[in-house]
Amino acid sequence: MKVWMSPGIKESNHYAARLAAGIAGIILLAAVLLGGGVFLMFHFEELKLVISVALCLGVTALIIWLAFRVGRKSMQDVTFFVQDEQGRMFVIDARDYVREKRGILGLIHMAADTQKQIEKIKDYVNKMYDLSMVAPQILYVENLKENEDAYVLLCRVRFPGNVEGRRTYFLVKGYEQEQELLWALERRRYRENSWEVREDKQPFWILGNSLLLAAAAAVCVLSHPAVGVLALNFYFPCLGIAFLLLTVLIYLIVKRHRGE
């Protein structure tokens, strides 16, 4: 049985501590930056507006980026790829076996429970038990897309209970013998009608949505009381339409990024 797991949990499993340290570090950094920004605002009264806007945008962007990095590392730690003696490929996500809880205390409990599940999974695969009753089996890979720090796998899987469906997995870069794992997944690429080139309509949907969003935003600006070129009656309906189009645009971009 061949097992691919995160190097961070292979020898010593400190998943909960690393996750807590990452979250605490983000909160501490945000507090320090906000405190520094408030200090600058008091000492540079004439630049208060510029500093507050830059602080708000900068800290928000930094927190989102750091949270994304912590989440990626966490995703690698909880995801196991296992190929059994019969050549079947399974994916095990330790979070699937943890009950969801809410709040800060709930997050702490979930991290601790996930760490325990990681140890159970390591013990389970080491004893070479049959995985078909506890983990999804990859039947074939419909799409494999490489991003900057991860591969996105759109797979047809067989869940425990012999139920088939589609599922997206993230193979975060950094696994030991990663090329061997990619080769094993590549062998499971769906080849039926591979000669037929399918038309990719997503760019047209994204472009069309972007143009509509730009038009709705332009009407919002022109109908704003400060501009007054168009009647105020257009402002709020177009603002709602612009928000809806922005939501759809983000959804389309994320879906394309995931290779779906």
C-alpha cells in the first residue's frame, strides 16, 4: 500500500498547535498593524483619511492572504492519497470524520478532533485495512489543473456505500514523491472522446458578466446624487443588480480557477 501524506504530520502530528499558532499570528499581526496605523493617524492629522483607507485595505488584504496560506497548509495536512495493493486510489480527508462545531471554542475542539483523526488514519492505512468502506475511491480524473501552489482535481469517485458522484480535491504542492502521485493520478485521466475538443464557454460568460457589471456600475455612478446625470430612481436598483452581478462574477472566476 502506497501512502502520500503531508511531511508536516508524517513524523510528529502537531496539526492543532500549528493551526492555532497560524490563526493567533494573523490576529496578533493585524492588531499590531492597526495599533501602528492609529498611532500614525494621531501624529499626522492632515493624512488621517489616507492612512485610514490604506490601513483598512492593506490589513484586510494581508489577513485574507495569510488566512489563505494557513488554510492551504491545513488542507495538505488533512488530505491523504492512498493506493492499495489492487491499484485503487483513495482520498481521505480527516475533516470528513469530525463533527462541525461553531464559535472559537468549537474551532479549537474541531482542530483537536482533526488531529486525533489524522493519527487514526495513519494507523488505519499502516495496518492495510480495506479503505473502500471508509473513504472515497477515485474512479477517474475528469480534470487536473495546476495552480501556483496546488493542483485542482475534478474527480469521479465512488463513496462508501457504492454511491458514485463528482468531487473536487486540492493536491497542495509539497508531498513527498509528489511526481509519482501525479503520475498515478494522470493514469486515471478520463480519456473517452479525448480527441474531441470541447468548447470552453466560461471566458464568454465571464466577459459578458463583466460587461454587464461595468454597465450597472456606470449607471450607479451617473445616478448618484453627487453626479446627478441620471435620475436617482436608477441608483438603488442598479446597485442591487451590480452586487448580484459581482457575486456571479466571483463565482465564475472561482469555478474556473478550480478547473470545474
